[in-house]
Amino acid sequence: MTRTALVRVAVANPEELLRRGMFATVDIDVGPSEPALLVPREAIIDSGESQIAFVSLGKGRFEPRRVAMGRAGEQGTVQVLAGLKAGEVVVVSGQFLLDSESRLREAIAKFLGQSTAGAGAPASQPTRSPAAPDPAPAAPDPAPATVDPAPAAAQRHVDETVRAYLVLAEALGAAQEDETPLDPDELIDALHALEGEVEGLNAHRLVMEAASAAETLKDQPLDRQRELFKNLSVTIIAVVDARPPSPAMTSSLYVVNCPMAEADWLQRAETIRNPYYADAMKECGSVVRPVVGAKGAR
């Protein structure tokens, strides 16, 4: 993913199934390795300076941990070299992405800045010294941090945004018959409508970025739109993760990855329809994960 090298490989081809100019996906066997601890890549929050994972301690309590990532594994996993133990439960959905980005930063800052904090305490509450007297009975533990259900109007605009995005994805995923560019206006309108309804600084920022990415497709030739669709898909997936669509929209909605294009996209079915290539390699890619619908959505 970060380096390129030229390799010559001799492959037996007795039936002449391989021909000059064909593309191939090659799995390289690097030999046996020691057992590794793997977690989903989305469980790790990488700030550039540190890598954090949130471990669930039960009863609505979460503990931030510094971790060290190793090599990437298959199906969106990553090796953890230090900071976690096998069997621990890590947060992979929501990621403490509360409505305010500052609340996440505050939780991490408290963890990093309080060397005396005891394990198992909620990130938003101070802990006491073992020698301190017993406090008054504590209030019930708060519910686990989740993404709050969107208001009805915002939920409707989320669904409209996903629907408009899928129109573009499916058009690009079909075999190209002509050079007619796509019209992204419906998606742009849906995102601007969602921008006025969504709550929370982080979610609002994501919607603005998605709208900006959609606007870059306007008045561009089709081959350029395919390239720009990569960034648009990144932003739309981020919006969907922060504000999930309704269950009706996500009954068969998947995040798909193409290793050749080094890009993800959303599609309705598990049958691959790659939007990044015009005619060839339309089936290049694999399903990364399904998209989970919003809880409590009507």
C-alpha cells in the first residue's frame, strides 16, 4: 500500500487461460507467522500522534487504551502489538463519536492526563484514591455511548442522501455504454438539505465535506468523475457511519473495497459492481461489512 516494486513471476499456464494484458490478484505466501491479536481497523482511533482503542468494561463503562498497531490483516483487520488482550471487547461502532467532537477529545484528554485514574472508571468521571473513604451510593451507570437516533426530518434526509448516492454508484457500476457524464445535482440537494437538519459538530462537518465532494463531480467528464467518486464515497461512508440510514435502506447495503483502485464504495447487493472502471474489472472487489441501520428510526 505504501511502496511499489517490480516483480517478475513465472506462472504455469498449460491451458493458456492467462494472456498478455490481463489483470490478476495475487496472494503472496510469506510463510507461517506467530499467532497475532487482531481487531477491526475501525476500532482504532489514530490521531497521528497516538493510537487509541476503547475497551468495554460492561455496565456502560469504557476504558481508553493506548495501542500499537502492526500489520494490516484480511477483511479490514489490523494487528495489535500492545495495549489489548485477547478476549477484551473493543468498540467498533459509534467509536465514541458523540454529537460533539469535543466530548471525544475531552474523554481522551482525561485519560492521557490523569495518571492516577483507576481502570474501569467512566471516562467522564474522576476516580478516588484507594485510601479515600467510601463515597455516597453512586447513581446507576450511564448507558453505553451510542449515536443518538436522528430526528425524523434528518433521518429522511439521510435516506434521501444514500438513495441519491446509490443512483450514481449503480450508474458507474454498470458497463459503460457512452461518455455521458453523471448529474450529481440530486445528491448535492439532498446533502444540503441534510446539512440544515443534522445535529452535532462532527456530523455537520462530515455532511459539509460530502456536499463539497459531490460538487466536484459537476461539469466533469465521466472518466474524471470515476476518479472523484473515490473521495465522494469516503465522505458518504463517514456520514452513514455517523448518522446511519433507516433499516429499510440498510437491509442490503454494504461497504465494498477494491484493492486495485484502493477505494471503497456503497452498494445495495453483495454482487460486486465496481464503479471505478469503465468496462473491465467490474467484479474486482470484496464486501468489507454491511451497513447497520439506525436504531429507533421510523
